[in-house]
Amino acid sequence: MNRTIRRKSGVKATLVLLSVFLFLLLFAPTASAAMYGDINDDGEVNVQDVTMVMQHALGLITLTDAQKAVADVNGDGAINVQDVTLIMQYALGIIDEFPDVALTVTSVTAVNPKQVEVEFSRILKSDETSKMTTANFHVGLQNSPLTDRLTGAGSAVAVLEDGKTVLLTLGNGYNFVSGTSTNRVVVKQAVGLDADHVVTNLSFIDTSVPTLVSVHTDGPRSLVLTFSEPLKDEKPITNVQLNEGAIPLNLANPVFVDSRREVRIETFSNLSAG
């Protein structure tokens, strides 16, 4: 008798789940483009997203890191039935937003002499992304905290593709102090934190030099060199040759772009087509 009851209950649960999926597929409203819940990144939150997150929660598939970031809609660090339920409710129009998860900083890392990455606990919302400006961060030294190196020409703040990592680029003339832990970074409360996040002992050891990633032309007399990291300001462009020096270059007036990761060098005569 008990086995029969359990079997009937299991069949009933399966039918209910199938009915919900059928309703989602046929009648659920199309959600506007959303970062959270849109697992397959098609600009909609619907039955396909519910299916993918459920399969991941059951161990049937493994989502990518980017997919996991948008699947964890309740911000608890795990992808489980709670996330499946919330995404289903959003797709059905039962809720019009996901839980408001507090924003925190998980790590601050100097990635090269001129840039630092700030990783947040979750993907930034659109209003938070607009707050990622140089005014809401501070990069300095412990012994001179009022001097901001994230200012002036060349300084920049950019949100990376994962949506939760922010890249800070120091202004021209500023670099991290290598081999010490005197670097100081402040992520200000204004970005959406409960309080300022201060790192007073950010250490950095520069063990590699920039490498040349690519070279292309953007005009008949212009070469653009792209490097793996921003170039230091005090280093002039000297050791560059085109066709072993057969084509003279104007190295006296290089133009730095993309926070000094790219440098544009002019030639004195037009380059040959092709």
C-alpha cells in the first residue's frame, strides 16, 4: 500500500512539473533583457533558462563561470532549487525582480604596474555600473593617503566582461610601488557598499615586462602596437623598426591610447598598399 501511494505521488509531482514547463513555453510573457536569470544570454528569461539551471542543479550539465554568475539569482554562492524557483517565477511574471543581494568586495589585486582589479561579490546592476567611476575609487600609498594616483590623463575605470570585475588604470606618471606592500586602494561606499572597503597593504611584485600582442595599420602612415599591459610613462619608444629600418618611423611623437596599452606611431611616408 505504501509503495503504491509513493508511486502515485511521484507521478503527480512529475505531471505538475511538466504542466508548469508547458505553461512557461506556451503562455509565459517574454521578459525584457536581463542580466540575472538569462542563462543562455539570449536577452530573455524563459523556459530555456529554467531548464538549464535545473539541469545544473541536478548535476546533468555544468554551467560556465559566466552562466553560474547569472544563475545565482539569490546571491548565496550556490546554484540550487531556490534559484530554479526564482527564475521560474520571474519567467512567469510572478516576480518582476530578483532578491536585492548586498554588494561586497571579494578581492583587490594589482595585475601589473598600472592596473588593479576589484572583484565584487556579484554581477553589477545597471545603476551600479554607472557608479564605477574614478571619483568612487582611490589608489594611493599608506604614507600619503591624500595623493590619488587614479586621476588625470590616462586614468580609467572599466567594468570587465564578467560584469562583476572592475579594472582601475592609474593616471599618467603613476605606477604601483613594486616589491612592497605600501599600496593603498579604497573602494568607496558610493558604489553601493555598506561602507568604504579599504585595502592598506596591497602588495605588488613586477616579474614580467610588457609583451607585444599585435600590430596593425589604421592609416597609410600609421602603425598601432598593442601590448599585454600598459607601458610605463617614463619609458620612451625607441627600439621599434619597420622592415629592418628600411621604412623610417617618427618615434619622437608616439600617441598612447587605451590607457597606454596601445601606442600609435607615424611613418614619414605612405606605406605600400597590401
